[in-house]
Amino acid sequence: MPTTDVPDVSVVVIVYNDEERLPRAVRSVLDQTLNNLEVIIADDCSTDGTERVARELEAADPRVRYARLEQNSGGCSAPRNHGIALARAPYVMFLDSDDELPRHACKSMLLVAEETGVDFVTGEVTRFYEANDSTGLWYPHLFTEQRVVDGITEAPEYFFDHLSTNKLYRTAFIRDHGLAFPEGIHYEDQLFSAQAYTLAETFAVVPWSVYTWRLAPESVSISSSRHKIQNVRDRIGVARLIDAWLEERGDFELRAEKDYKFLRHDFRLYLGDLPFRDGDWIAEFAAEVTPYLDEISDETYERLSREERVCLHLLRTGRLEDVAVAARQFGRPQLAPRAVTEVDGVSYWGDVAPADAASRAELDLGEWHLHEQSLATGRLRHELTSVSMLGPVLRLEIRTYDPVGLITEDTEASVKLAAHKTPLTVPFRLVADGSGQYVSKAEVDLRKVPVGKVGVATCRHPVIALERDGVRRTDILLARHDQPDFRATLRYNKFGIHHLRVQAEQKGAGRLEVTWQRSGVLKSLEPLGPYARKTKAKVGKVKKILVGNEGKATAYDAVARLPRKRGLAVFEAVEGRGYADNPRYVYEELKRRNLPIDVVWAYSGSRDSFPDDVKLVKRGSFAYGRALARAAYWVDSHNLPYLYAKPKGTRYLQTWHGQTFKAMGFDVPSLRGASEIEKGRFRAAVGRWDALVCPSAEFERTFVPAFEVGADLIRSGYPRNDVLVRWAEPEQRARAAATREALDIPAGRKVLLYAPTFRDAARRTGQSIRVDFEALAPYLADEWTIVVRAHPYDRFKVDPELGHFLRDGSGFADVNDLMLASDAVLTDYSSLMFDYANTGRPILLYTDDYEDYKGGDRGTYYDLEDIAPGPMLTTTEDLAAAVRDLEGVRERHAQRYTRFQEMFCSYETGHASKLVVDAFFEGGTHD
């Protein structure tokens, strides 16, 4: 029962012929943490069982009111307007019958509205994709923080937030201004929201989700009907109504902001669809939109990306075949045009030289720096031109466009076709046709695909991988839709015991889909009914126990009771991510001495970085557990999984992976405050160590007590730093040269390695990459290349337009390769600075978030201002100035750099690998 006669919030739920989903929507309102609300079901004269369902909901809860329109309006406006008229609460929201409200939406927004007194509150929308149960956010950059905005002029970017359903409005605000949804047109939200934004004196923004927009697999909504020309007319019609509204109010500056939103959102949706439309449709589309596009100012077009400007220019100038080709670049910004025309040293889009000044301005690709890119970052285009079958062999014909010559004779190519859990990778030969294009054929023998008993549907994009000199790139294989055989599904019904279907998807990247379906007798044996499903669930549960940690621990304990295998050693670095870190250099010293130790390396993910003669075992597998259980030696850089207690007779060398700037171990508040069980597990894991490699006295002062280390200390320096101390030797110089070649660093260009650490609260978000490379490029791109090495706990991708200036160094398992190849390093709070100091080369620190970092939950052992071996920089201009004046930086910070080396490199002699092997393998006791 409501607590008062007047509800706090009225939620208008509009519905038409949706009897199945309406109860879910209404329940999401009734289950709100705000109890004092009302639900108004506004029925647009449904013809199915909606009225019956709605009246049952009304009878079951006094907060529900049902209102039925006398005739169907054909849209969302009339039922919403009817709901506004009936609303009794001081605040109103709107909900569609196929969507839901998150549980705290009403209460959280009401509290903000009452506290701030704004005209409305807007919040984030979660888009829920029912086909695969995944989610996405609606323009998340608009909802990063809670704020109050003094009108749309202060933040015109909120024109992009044109939904009406993610907002809580003051009912008096709507009624006083006579706000209503326009009836008889579609996209009514856009006009209503534009009017609300321009009328509001203030509005509030909240950074949490207040609406769940459910997207059904086969949606028939208005917004999903872009293939209809009337849909195009509707969007333009609403845009013109908004223009008239802004003109009537004299908001001429806001017209440019609304136009920018129209081009970036509404119009871009249609551009992305153009590759999947036929010529007649594109011609009709152009006739509808071009007159409106011609009304938009040149200044607004200049705000768009180059991809968008190319498409719009081609469309407006009638190059309709070309615009469908260009539009494939949306969402894939590294995609090349099929051709580039060079005129007076300038690269233009397409195979026709620009005919006038406007074409030269819009088709100029200079900002892409096409001729300065490497294979890893340059623009290529792969299109699937034909699919056929010869027996069990799937034959793919592929045309590759390489307009600026990134591919050379020694470039290797392969196509990867997703198939169940094991992708099938098939090499093929790139065959040049003499015009900057390659016509290739790849044959996929489907008998090699592990379809098993259940078949497989591959709905992921096939990709083309190119590799040269250790540099590898992958690109989506696009299916061409201008060929008749892609307009229909290709079916092959005789592939062993399966039916096979091959088709090209008619949206997105136009990916190739290959589906196997069980047939005949095997299909009839497929388990049916609830009993079979329960049995399958039980089997799955048992299987999870057997192959999960419980089963692995049981198997490990059994093997660990056996005698150790004399001379067997398990090596692991960076949690199995590659052949790197201190264990690599200890292993190489063992090989140099030819000691009778049989080494097995653990890996997770790619095995590419390991030498061919190394024995490998997958981290976490049963074989991994057996190896650890039998080994006489463990050598590791991060701490082996807690699951494995060290057997009697095994000796564990912990090399660790860096010195300590930020707090570690029991100096971290979260571990200090953890349960005794968790702290006991941590102590037990550290208690397995027999020896710990120490790089400096400072490491002993901070790390050793923080981890409560009881192991023997090997005061040798880090084995991985030997090559840095001895960087001038021929072997290291050759390694640096090979790295520069693999990164395709132009001759004479200097290299700045940028290697920031991760932020605890923002792992895998990319937020540790603080430098504005776009702003920095004009200062440094003529002399420097920046190699970005993101922390493994973070992510980074080179912006294609900065590929002439940036390189991604994540492909190198061993960061020493990058340090040796660099002329200076730029970092922040990463322990890499302690290693890099062994080279004596300049160290720059970009620390624009230093106060936040040192004041975080973890804390630091040092004030960076006291120990920094180089300048602490916070702006692009200061960073550029420091890089261009490295000699001056070196001179000004010479004393601080020397003191830094004395503190953190005190044990480094360039012979740590030898000292560690002497102490642990030669000097230790053996079974």
C-alpha cells in the first residue's frame, strides 16, 4: 500500500500488443526501493491480451492504474502524453513495456532531484542484448560524474542524450511549459528531449544506470527499421522540427551543436548501413538526405573525423558507389581505401584525382600519414570476393588492397576461421596483381575442424593475419556484398555426418558464418526433456569438480608424495605470459654452464616468445601440477599459485619482478585488514620461498619486511638487469637494433619508451595512459618515435592517425628489448625506472595524477619528489620541452640520478645471473 495519498513518482509505462513482456516492466517498477510510487499503464489500444494482463496487474497492486486509449495512435507519443495528464506525483518517468528500471532508479534520482531542485535528472542507460546476454552503455562519456548543469548552453554535448526514458522530470516543469510528445511522427523522443534541454534552467546528471534498454534478437522497433526510406524521412523530419524550435527561440549557436549530434549519431547510423544496401536504395537515400546536409555549416563538418568527412563528401557529390566502399571504415578506422591517388605529394581518397578545392579539402588523407606508417599500424583492406566448396574443402578468394605498399615479398599471410574452441588457421600466399592489390586463394579443409558430436556455429569474424620480422597484425576479413552469391545462403548438405551452411552476414563487418548442424541418426540421439537436462547439469557439476581446483589439488597432492625428480626445474615468469624477466636470464646462465638440470617452462596464452628448444607446460593444467609436484627446483617471478604447497625436498627460488615504490604485502591496508584465513594463505605462499633475489639495500628495507620474508637473501642484483648494465656490449647493441627493426623505427629517429604502471582502481581501462599523444605529436614527431608499453593489467591501442609517431610495444614479452632500443624512458610510478637507471639514460616522469596516486588506498614508500631521477612533468608542453632538451635534463638532474642509482642499483654489477646460479644451484644442496 502507498504510504501517502500522493505518490512521490509516477512511472508511465506505455504498451501496445505486448502482453508477455508488460508484467516484467511493471514488476521492475513495483520492486523499486522507492515504495511510494504509482504505475500508469498507458495502453495504445492493444488488440491482443494486453488489456487483460494490465487489469490483472491493476487488481493485484493498488499502485497500478490502467488507462486505455480509444484508438491506436501508431506511436509512442499519444500514450505518453495521456500518462502525463494522469500523473499525480510531483515527478514523472517513462518506461517502455519491453524494458525495465534498475531497482534503485526511482529513489536515487528522486533524492538528487529533491536535493538540487533541478528541472530533471538524467542518468546512464544499460543496453541489454538478449541474443547473448551482453550489455553496453549509452554514451558513457556523458555520465562519468554526478553534476548539476546550468542549462544546455553550458554542456551542449547532452544533445546526444536524446532519450526521454532515462530521466526523472518535475511534473510541474513539463506542464508549465506545455511540453508534450509530438503525435503522428516517429523519433518523438528527440524533439521532446531537445525542448526539455533548452527549457531547463538546470538539470542534473548521475553516473549510474537508471534504465535498462532491452534489445531483442529480432527487433522490429522503429529504430531498427533503418532499411526503410520512410525511416530516413522521419529522422530528417524530426531534425527540421528541432531546427524550427531552436530558430523560434533564437538559439542559433545551439543549432550547430544539434547538427553535429545529427551527423555523429543519426546520420552515421545510415552511413554504417550503406555497404549492405543496393544501388537503387543508396540513390533514393541520397536524394532524401542531401538537401538537408547542404544546410549544415562547413564549420560543423570540420569537427568530424576524416572517415566521416570522406563519406559525406562522396555522398553529397553523387559518388554513390564509392560511398558504400568508404562507409565500411566505420568502427574499423585502420581500414584502407581500395585506392589512393597521389597529387603533388598529397594523398587523396579514391582512384580519381580531386576535381575542385572542396574535394581536395574533404578527401585529403594527410592526417593519416599513410606513407609513414609501419606494417603494424598502416592501413590495409581485405575483402572476401568468393566462397565455394570442393568436397570438404572450403575455398575462399581474398582481395587485399595495399594502397601505399606496406606488404613486401617476405610478408606471410594466414586466415583464421573460428571453429568451436579451436580456431583453424590456414596459411596462404599473397599474389600481387601489379596494381597495389593482391588476389589470393585460401583453402580450408573442414575435415580438420574439430566439430565433434555437437557441431559448431562460427559467428565470429574471420581474420587475416600478416607477419614480417616478428611483427604481426590481424585484420577483419570483410565480405563483399556487391556480388550476387553473397545475397543468399550457400548450403552444403553433405559433409560427413553434418549439414554445413556458409553465409555472409548482412550487417556489421559482413562476417562469414559457417555452421555445422547434426543430422540423421546422431541428431535423433540428442538428449531431450527435463530429465536429460538435469542429467547434463549434474555431469557438468561433477566435471567442474574433477577438472577444477579441487580436482587439480587432489591430483597434485598424490603426485607430491612421490620422490622428487632429480634435476627437474619448473620455470615461470610474469604468471606464464612469456619468456622474460629474471627467470629467463637465470635459465640462460644454466644453459651456458650446461648444468644437468632439465627445465620446463610454464606458459599461459601465447607461446610465441619461447625458444623452439624449450619444453613447455600450460599453466594451471594437470601436467603443470605434475611438473611442480615432481620438480626439485621452482623458479618464479610473481609467486606460484597458492593451490600448490611446496613438496618436501623442492627448493623455491623467488626472483620477484621489480622494486617497490608503492606499498606491497602487509603494508597494503587491504591485506592488513583481511581475514586471518586470507593472511594465513599469503604467509604460507611466501613461506614456500627458499631464496629471494635482492637488487638493492632499499629492496631489503621495504619489500622483505612487508612480505615477512624468511628466505635466504641473494644480494646479487636482478639477473634481467645484466643486459642493461652491459648495454654497450655488441650483443646488446645488436638486440637493440633488431628491436628497432621489428618496430619499424625509421633510420635516424630517436626512441622514447613510455611505460606507465597501472592504477589499482582502474585496471584494464586504459586510464594509466595519461599522455595526450595527439597534442604531443606536432612537437616531437619529426625526430622521435614513442613506443608505448602498457602494463599487462591495462590496455592500449595505437590510434591509426598517430601510427607515424607511436608504436605498441606490448608484443615484446621481455621489456628489456624495448629498454635497450630506447634513447630515454618516460614513466610515472613504475618499478621499471629502477631497472632503467642501470643504463644511465635519461628518465622522465609524467605525473599529472601524482597527488591522487600517492593518496590512494595503497600508499607509497617514498615521496617521488624526494627521489625522482628526472623531472616530474604534468603538461604536454613541459613534456615536449624536456624531450627536446635531454642533455639539459641530464645535466640538471645528474646528482639526483646518481643518488637514485646508489639507492636502487646498489647490488647491480652486470653479473647477477652468475651470482644467482652460484648461490642457488651450485652452492645449494641437491637431492
